Amino acid sequence: MDMKEFMIRLKGRIARLSFRTGLVVLGVCVLCYALSFAQMLLPISVTTKGVLWTLLFGMAKACQYSALVILGKEGINRIRARLKS
């Protein structure tokens, strides 16, 4: 199995997860974004802050794209409808 086939299978398996799972992953995404910037207030070295920011921001981006795959277009529309009402 080559890498392209593996990624297609992985995307398919992730997309079958539930709407609720997508919301949980989206919540983790928001938490990672908040932590990536909040850690700048800690009294630690600049190097450590840079490493923490890179790790947390990377995790936030990974969670964001995973949540988008899980939720799909219909899930995003459901969230928008709830926010509008």
C-alpha cells in the first residue's frame, strides 16, 4: 500500500466519526490555540516558549483540519445554523 492510498483510507475512516466527536476535536483545537498563546505569559526562557508555541500551535492546526474532515460540509452548516439562532 502506497502513501496516497493510505491517506485516502485514513481520511475515509476519520470522516465516518460522529458529529459529536468532531465537536470534541474542535474544542481541543480551541484549547490548543489558547494554550499556544497563553504560555507566552509564563516566566520561562524564550527558547522554551518558542518550542512550546510550535508544538501547541501545530497540535491546534492538526486538530482543526481533523475536525473539518470529521464534521464535513453538513456538520459545518449545522454549527453555523446553531450559532445564528
